[in-house]
Amino acid sequence: MRVFIIAGEPSGDRLGGALMKGLQELRPDVVFDGVGGPEMEAQGLTSRFPMQELSVMGIAEILPGLRHLMRRIDETAQAVITNQPDVLITIDSPDFCLRVARRAKAKIPVRTVHYVAPSVWAWRPGRAAKMAKMIDHVLALLPFEPPYMEAAGMACDFVGHPVAGEPVASAEDIAAFRATHGLGDAPLLTVLPGSRGGEVKRHAPIFGKALGPILAEHPDLRLILPTTGPQADRLTALTEDWPQKPLILDPRRLSAEAAQAEKRAAFGASRAALAASGTVSLELAAQGTPMAIAYGMNRVTWEIVSRMALLDTVTLVNLVTDTRVVPECLGPRCRADLITPMLRQVLNDPTAQQKATALTMTRLGRGGEPPGLRAARAVLDRL
């Protein structure tokens, strides 16, 4: 069985890695080709080019590299057409993935599966109908998404979110993490300015300023900064003027599995987290870590997105539980003077989010079959 699989960012790479593992369990003869990162490469993929080339977000951020991006779309679509796989699986990153699927589908009768339903319940509801022109089957992460996809004419299965199937850091894991990094019993605060270059560059200075008053109030607080390999060096430079030098967890020094385990232990050890919006909020919820979310963006991008948004929150914990328990500073509110009191509130009452984070994991499939295996079974059942 030949599978062409594409992911364009770290969260998609994690989904792809779990799906590939599930496919190998169910179909040992499977062979992979495509584009992915370290999680997918650990499952046997040789990426056609570095995945981080696709890790851009926002209209203004994409424009400078548009020509190169279009060339990669052409190259990848042609590879699919030439290899004629049994199934083409695209993961999130719709600006890239759906263009590849459309071009391939126009040339060969390939089965197309898209992993991660577009959030049509949040903004641009017409995207589902457009996607149905090149996608046969959708794998949904959230339990309320299948009806939206089916109404547009695509098959859709809720497969749960891989984060719900990941281990929870144990007391022993947390103790080992503290010992390895010489943290003793100090209270920890995890800081996550993003996984993309643009996010890191935008958020790191703002987060650093916001942390100043917090560290003055809690002088024993230690900052932990998990990151991705491509952003580790950039963050080292961007945090030089922070009020405290953070412990940067560079995953390049570890295997992909060990790096994920270390990040889980860091989350589990932390009293709270300040994070950019995204899948990381679910990773924090999986470890029961209370969080504050801040996300800024280019003014042009914000003006467009805010006019099209159907919801008043972007945090998945809030959406899955239908609460607003996780505080946010978004767009023009992503300012140090607003983030500081928001983070202070979370640190002062770290138990306020406990029920919501636990409910989020239950609704996303914790305790059931691993989501990656469920996704693999859904792909094979509908071939």
C-alpha cells in the first residue's frame, strides 16, 4: 500500500506521525512518501524538502515567499501524479495542501483524505463546499465537526485528537526533569511564543516585557521555554534581554520521542503557562496545566480575520467545553500591559481551569483507542 502524506507545520507533523504509526500497525506493507517533520520522519518518511518551508501563517507573512511556495506546490503535486499512490493524505495547512490535492485530483483518480476539518464553525463557512471539490474524506479532531463536512458532501469521521492519547507526565517524570535541569523545587512558568518564525519574532519581545512584573512579584519563579528545532537559535537571541534567562528546551539534542516526553514533563511541572494560540493549548490541557493565551498578528491580517470570525474565542479548551475559562489577549490586545494582569490572574488561581481541561480531554477521546490508530482505521475502512 502506497501513501503520499503531507504536513506543513509542527502540529500537523504530530498528527501525521501518529497516523503513520497507526497505518503501520494495521497495514505492515505500507510505504510512505511526501513532506513532513521529525515526528513523521521517525515513522519512516523521507521528506521531499524541509517542512518548515511551509510553516508560515497570515496573509502578510505569506506574500514575501509566495513564488517559492507556489513552486513547492507544483513539485509536490507532480510527485503525487507521477507516483500514483493508493491515497493522498493532507494534514491541515490548507493553503498548501488543498492546492496540491486539487492539482493531483485533476490528473489522476487518487483518493484524497484531509486530516483536520476546516473550522467552518468559527469563520468562512463556505470553505467546506470548496474543499469538497478536491477532498473525498475528512478526519475531524473535534466531535462536533462531522455534520459540517457531511453537509458539504464529504465523508467525515471524528477520530479524536492525538494529544488525548498521549501519556500524562508522572511525578517521577517531573522529578527527573527538575533534576536534569537543576531546577530544585522552584515554581515554574512555561512560556510558548509559537512554533513558526513569524510568531516567535512577534511574540518574544512582548512576552518578555509582560513577564517583568510577574518575575518581580515572584523572584523564585523559573521560566521554561520549550521550542522547535528550527526556532531554538532564534529564541536564544530574542530572549537575551528578557528579565530572566529562560531554560530553552531545544529538541535537537534528543530523539523526537524523548523531546515530547521532556515537554510533557515541563508542562506537568509548571504552575502555569503563557502561550500563543494553537494546538499547544490542548497539550497544556492534557497535562492539566492552567494557561493564559496571547496571540498577535500583522494588522492587515487581524483586520481581515476579525471581520470574518464567528466566535469570540480561539482557544480550543474554551471551544470544546463551551466555556471561556482560559483568558486571552488577541490581535491588538496582545500587549505586555494587558498580558501581565491576565497571567497574574492565572498564577493566583491555578485551579480555576481544572474541570475544563479534564472535560476537554474526555471529549477528545481520552481513555479510548489512540486517535492515530482511529484515524488510520478510518482511512482504511473508506478506501
